[in-house]
Amino acid sequence: MPQEDEVDRIVAAWHRERPDLDFTPLHVLSRVGRLARHLDRARRTAFAAGDMESWEFDVLSALRRAGEPYELSPKALLQQTLVSSGTMTNRVDRLADRGLVERRTDPSDGRGVLVTLTPEGRTAVDAAIAGLVEAEAAILADLSPTDRTQLAGLLRSLSISLGD
């Protein structure tokens, strides 16, 4: 018999109090929520090691994933980070002040602007992703490679069904 966790105890208590309800979703989604909190802590710790906040990582990693020359338009950054235009402007300003990105005129459209990752920004985001991968691997360490693959597939299916 599998070991009981806090979700099992919570569901059992609810089932005792409300036997008329089907608590099956809680078995999955309460665990997902709890795991999300573990992941959030691991991410904050990994980013803090490089003096970086989560939002900074989001912007810098979008630029890094773009490949050489590590630049995107502000509109493309908005699409990848799902924040408002004003928020993105503020974020790019703050990253530019830290020397992690710079703005330059888009050579194909003199009115447009491109946000470019600086060498310092690339070093920072590369260190952050290495720390993040290490932290996330530690979270999954007790799962076999087969279990990891199966879990990833199930979560992918659920994510797609929700429109992600």
C-alpha cells in the first residue's frame, strides 16, 4: 500500500464530512498545487543565487531562447511573457539599468526597437537556467525516468486540454 500524504488525509476528512461529493479531483490537483509551491521555492532559491528575480529570468530567458543574436521586439517579449505593455517597458528599463539588456533600433524597421541580451545578461541567464535545472532535477529525483516521462505526458495532455 502506498504511503499516505497530507492530501490523502485532507481528502479522507472531507469524505467523512461530505460523503455525497466525489473528491477524486483533489487527489490530483491538490498535489499539483502543493508541488507548485515546492517548485516556486526552488525557483526563487535558484534565481536568488544569481541575484535575479523570477520576472527577470522570464525576460532574459525569452531572449536567450531566441538564439543568436539574442534579441526580440517588445511585442514578441509580451507574447512570450504574458504581461502588459507598460509592465514590459518597466521590466526592460530595469534590466537595461542593470546592464543585462539593451535597446537598439530595428535595422529592418527604423521606427521599431529590439531588446538585445548583453553578454552580462547571457552569463546571468545561463547561470540561472543551470541552477534551475539542478533544483528541478532534485524535486524529481525520487521518480524513475519512466515515471518522469509518464508524468510529463499526462501533464502535457492536461495542459493542452486547457488550451495552453
